[in-house]
Amino acid sequence: MNNNKYGQHKSYNQVLLITAVILVAFNLRAAITSVSPLIGLLRESLSISNWSIGILTSLPLIAFAVMSPIVPKLSSRFTNEITLIAGMCILSLGIVIRSIPFISLLFIGTILIGIGIAISNVLLPGIIKERFPNQVPLMTSIYTTAMSLFAAIASGVSIPLAIGAGLGWEIALGIWIIPVLACIAIWVYFVKYRKSTDEVKLYYVKADDIRMWRSPLAWQVAIFLGLQAFSYNALITWLPEILIDYGVTSESAGWMLSFNQFIGLPASLVIPIIAGKFKSQRGIILILCISAIGGYIGLLSGESYNVMLWSVGLIGVAYGGLFPLSLAFLAMRTKTAMQAAKLSGMAQAIGYSLAAIGPILLGSLVDVTGTWTYSLFILLFVTVLTAIVGFGAGRDRVVTNDFEKYERKVEIEGQKNNSK
């Protein structure tokens, strides 16, 4: 009888834990993607340039890059749950501050949002490895799909909330504190649960192994993550403005951005699972990059509404698959959890530093040229680079192959020095 009750309690906790993971995923992008459709209102209300908007939308990515090496140290000291709750609290504070209509508070709040999301961003893959060791591909698919779903919803409802419901951009951005508070509440339970059981433990390893930074494959994975994030974040920042410039209404542009993310949901769900069934992922990368290239060519070729819709859809499918695939590589290109942790710390620090350049570069370029054509050509070029680097990252190799080469090289050099 007691065993039966224990089994029921454990099953209940498992369902609750899956819910908790999904709630975290909901909060990893919504506070960011809700901004893009409101850029016109922000620019009008606060009198800020496209260059400044580019910096604003890059601040979370800069926070990702800076915080990635720090978060594992915090979680080792305070546990995953407490660190995650702290990140959600910082996120909620940032959402409140950003919703106050002053330029300085807009930027300060955005930095706090980036820090809060960065903490959860780093912790969630580790939590999944800890709590779901035999379902990592499935849970990765679930959380990346949940993240993309809520990001799409946030993009779609921003203009209806701000203009349609008359709430203004402040409430349209501030409303995303609700899922954050729900997330905090459910994870408080798991703090208490960890105190009452020693069932699971996870110790993070900081990314300080010099061999990882000397591995060509690790660099290819990091740059692949960064290039696709460069294009994705630049796109979700400026796509509504590009479409508005083509004559689409601001509300329609917001929904097209939402459509861009919704249509990528099936790819987010199935690509990590499919990728795990193949030794090499080069073919998947090629198909996804061709899809993105076709989308950018469509946006460059004309202003027909149907062409725009097809183009936005092709790009959505491409990044719906490339993003989770870049996360999957962190585990697929390593042999052990320790190596995965080191590669994750390195890849996210490098990748998000590269990604932060995208929105700023495209915003500055349109300020100088007055057209989005050059920005679209840059995204087209970066997509070609993504495919080239992806051919290296998608090989059937693990970083230990590079470690062995490096160690042999050191050994040979040592023998030469000894012979002298």
C-alpha cells in the first residue's frame, strides 16, 4: 500500500515536473519576441532610432553571452531550483521596469530580462539531463517547441493588446509577467521536494577545459549556433518593420511574425528526434538552409503579399529546425555529460556574442541606407555561412577525436623537445 502511494506520488511529481519545464520554456522568448511588433510604437513614444532599437533587442543576447559561464557556478552553490527561481525573479523585475515609459528604464529592464532568461537558458538543458536521463531528445523537442509556441503567441498578440484593446505598449509588454509568476510558484515546490529527497543530484562543470577551446569541432558547433541565432534574432526584431515597409499594416506584420514562428513548430518538435537517428546531420542542415535562402530571395524579389507569405513561411520552417538542432549538437558532439556541459558553456558564450551583432547591424544599416535590401542580403550571406559551418558541425564526430589529436600533437612536441 505504501509502495503504491509512493509510486502515485512519484508519478504526480513527474507530471508536475514536465509542466514546470514547459512553464520555464514559455518564459524563454516571450518577453523578447513581444517587442518586435511594437517597435513603431516605441519609436514614436520614446523618440528612439533604429540603431537604438537594435541595441535594445541585442541586450538580452549580450546577457546570454556574459552569464553563460557564470550560471553553472551559481547552480553548483545554490542548486538548480533556487538558481532557476532567482532567474525568474530577475526576469519578472525586468518586465516591470521595462514597462515604465522612460528610455533609461526600458534599457535597464531589458538587461534584467536578458539576465533572467540567460540563467534559465543555461539551466534547463542540465535539468532535463538530470531529471529525464532516458528521454533527453524527447524533452528537448518538447521544451523547444513550447518555447517557440509561446514566442509566436507573444508576437501575434502584442499589437492587438496595445492598439486593439487600447492597453498601450506598456501593458502589452508587462503582461508577460503572468507566466513568470506561475513558473516561480511551481518551482518553489521542487525546492522543498529536493530538501526532502536525495533522489537526484547534478554537479555542473565550468567550461575551463583548454582542450575544448582548441577543438575545431567545438568551434564549428559554437559558430553554427551563433550564425543561426544571428539570423533568427535579427529576423524576429526587424521582420515586422520590413513587412510594414512593403505596405503591410502593423497588425498584419505582427501576425505574419507569429505565423513565421508557428509554422516552425513541427520542425522544432521533430528535427531533434530525426537528427538523433542519423550519424551525420549534414543533409538536414542543407535542406533547412536552402529553405531559408529561398525565403530571403522571395523577400528580395518583390512585394506581392502571397510571395511574402511563402517567404516568411520558408524562413520559419528553416529556423524552427536550425535552432533546436544547434542545441542538440551540444549533446550529440560529445560523449559524456561533463563534456556536454563544457561545450555548452563555450558554445553559448561564443554563439550569443555573435548573435548580438545581428539586430544592431541590420538596424544601423537601414538607418544609413534607408532600405532593407542590404540587410536582407546580409541575412542571405549569413545563411550560406551557416550551411558551410554546419557541414563541419554536422559531421559524425565527437570533440574527443580532436582531444586525442591535440594530445598526440603535445606528446610529439614533448618528445622532440626531450630529444634536443
